[in-house]
Amino acid sequence: MPLDRAHAAATGVARALGRTEYESTWRAMQAFTLARDASSEDEIWLTEHPPIYTLGLAGRMQHVRNENGIPVLRVDRGGQVTYHGPGQLVAYVLVDLARRRLGVRAMVRALERAVIDWLATFGMIAHGRIDAPGVYVHRAGGECKIAALGLRVKRGCTYHGISVNIAMDLTPFDGIDPCGHPGLRVAQLADFTNPPALNAAGETLAPLILRHIDAV
């Protein structure tokens, strides 16, 4: 898998991959995790994917109500079903939890806080939920999910990560119960402000992710 650009940030490296196929990126994360050792630097991979529904380890097909001609793939992350598509920024976090002496819950909270702080730079108020990982905003009087989160830990290291809806077609979310929650509404940055291009969004979000991981 080509790594188009890389830049140092905090105590890790963020790599901008451009648009990638979901399955090849997932397999590359697995291979990276199996090959890394104690000296391997933590990495954030920034990408977007063609349309795909993914089911986590506990995912139930009953939460995919209408496939809409979109592929469905069962993967090895936590969580239920979500949608990935163009205009959504995905940040995959390849982090050695054991070396950092971090628990999974602390890692989840760090990712949420990074996105919350990033959204604040656009004047948005967002929050996390202990009972349902991810990042939420209020729109038209109701709570909406703007970022979905799912991780896998293997050999003390994480892969998968967090996806943030930037400027995309949200219609495919109507075909699923997002994250296994019937009726859960979704939102995107473009609903609130003129969003940056996806690569620019990644360039500002990745350092915040690494900074929050460092701060735990």
C-alpha cells in the first residue's frame, strides 16, 4: 500500500494515504501490527474509502436493514455496523499500548477528546458518551453522531481507529442502525460550517490525536 505523504507529529508519524480500498488497508494494518517491534514508531494512517458497510466482531446483520448495493464486510474491530464512504476522514491508530502503559478505555477517551477539540476549532460543541463510544453533536434539537470509533488490540497494539464525517453523502447511513443503535442520527462537519478538504482536515486532526495519546 503506497504511503503518499508523511510528517512527524508529537511522538508518532501521521501518513496521508489518499483514498484506499478498505480491505487492503485493513490487511496492511494487520501486517504492520504483526511485524512491529518495541522500536517501531506509532503511526496514524489518514484515508477515505469507497462506499462500504463494515461489521465489527459482535456485529449483527440485523442492523444492516438495506444494503443499497453497498458491499458488507465483517472485520476484526470492536463495535457493530458503520458506513465508510468518500468525504469521510478515517484515522487509523497504530499505537503500542503496552509500551505507553495505556488501557483500551484510556485510548478510546483520548481519541474522542482529540476529535472534540478539533471540532471546537470550527466553533462546534461536541461530546462523548461513556455508554456508546464516539463523538456526538446536537443538530436541529437532537443528538447526532459525527464520529464513530472501533479498535482492535493485538500483541498489545491497536489498529482500526476513528472515522469523522466531513462532507459526504449521508444517505447510506439510512440503510443501517449506526453502531447498532436503531434511530441514531448522524451528522457531518459540512452541516455546520464550510469544511476543509479532507487532506487538510487530516493534517490538523492527526497532531491532536497524537498529543492526546501522549497526554494520557
